[in-house]
Amino acid sequence: DRVLGSEVGARIIGLMQGAREGLDAFAKTVRTGNVMDTVTQVESRMKEAIPGTFGKIVRTPTRLLAAEDELFKGIARRMEINGLAVRKARAEGLKGKALRARIADLSNNPPDDIFEQSLDYARYLTFQRPLGPIMQGLSNITNQSLVLKTIAPFIRTPTNILSYAAERSPIAFASKRWREDFKAGGARRDLAVAKVMLGTGLGMMVAQWAAEGRITGAAPRDRGQSDLLKADGWQPYSIKVGDKYISYARMDPIATTLGMAADLAQAAQASKDAKYQEAADN
């Protein structure tokens, strides 16, 4: 029960196959409003309170959100099914034609356990896994209040994005799900360790880039200093390419990891500069 390097090729093929399957699901949802997975970005169940054509027009934004979910979930499901098919077939000790035939059979007719894992993986990659008791309670409260729902329309997705970023940082151990995966051993531990090592490595690289001025975090709290930087073309949460800044702020979930690393690097540099200034004043 380990993650295999040979799964990579199967997942790449799954990415292409899943794109086709996801587009079919996208079109179906846009046309009918029906979804394969009832867990979507729209956290409260859609009710057709307004009948007829006008009602369909009013519900267009939520239908498009659901269709978008179906597209990316279709890709994720197929990638996971293909990867798990390779893992399971190799665990059975098969080789050659028997191995290829078994992988094809598992991919085309996934057993219940593989299919369930693919559903969970699709929710994980679209940030729609079930919330813990506290955040789920908050979500339930907002769903029952029109005012609160207007103020905080989404709870599950932002919470899962933060959790996704935390699992790829030095504080991954604070996540109950990460601890459970690590204790489980096997493939779950492999993936848990890979997440924290890859994310932490990326964060260290970004911190170095921030120190070199190649990537930015939040704007300085001092309004004057912030305005002075922006007047020179500087912008927050961006990557510097030549003389231009390209924002990464909308590239979640990786934006959270990049932003946190850049903010920490900038804070460390600001603290160092303050100490130098204090020493100069004295």
C-alpha cells in the first residue's frame, strides 16, 4: 500500500480523459441543472422558488457554479481512478499483459472502494470536503439566515482552501486530517509527507524570492510607504517579471502558500530594517 511512480503516467492520461468526461458533465448540468455530486460550491440546496423561464435566468449563476464543479470533478475523478487502478493492479503482483488488462478493467469498471475514493478526491481538489463540527455549524447558521448568507455566502470552500494550504506547510501537524493520514501509514502517509515537504520547500523558495524582491506579499501598513511603493509600479501579492508585476492573488490554493511565505519574509525584513534604524538612531 504505497504510492507508485508508475501512477504518474496513468494520472496524466486520466487528466486528458477526465477533461472530456468533465466537459460532458458540464454541458449536462448547464442544460438540465442536474449534478452527479450533490456537494457543490452552493452550500444550501437550490430550490426552484421562481418557476418558468424567469426562474431559470435567476438561477443561472448557481447553475454555472455547479457546472464548473462538474467539469473539474470529472477530471479529478478520472485521474484518481486511473492512479488507483495502477496501484491496485501492481499490488496484486501482476505483470505484462495481465497487468495491463487488469488496469484497464479497474479503470473502466472501478470497484466501489476505488470509486468512493475518487469521489472524495474530487471533493478535495474542489475544496468541498465536509467541514468539522464548528465550521459546519457556522455554515448551517448562515444557510438559515438570508442576511448572514448575503454577508458570508461561502464557508466550506474558503475553509477547505486554508486547510489545503496548511497541509502543505510546517504547521501541517495542526490538521486533524493530516495527523490521521500520517498515522494510517502506507499510501496515506506517503501523500501526507509529500504534501508538507513539497509545500514547505515551495514556501522556502518563495521566501528567498521575496527577500530578493522578486515576489511580493501584503502592502506595508504605513499608508505613506504603501502609496510610495505603488507609485513606483509596485503591487502586493505579485510576481515581478522584468519591470512588471503579475498578480497571483487569485491563484488559490497556491496563492495562499505563496502569500504566507512572502508575508513572513517581508515581516522578517521589516523587523531587521527597524533594528538597523534603531541602532543608527542611537
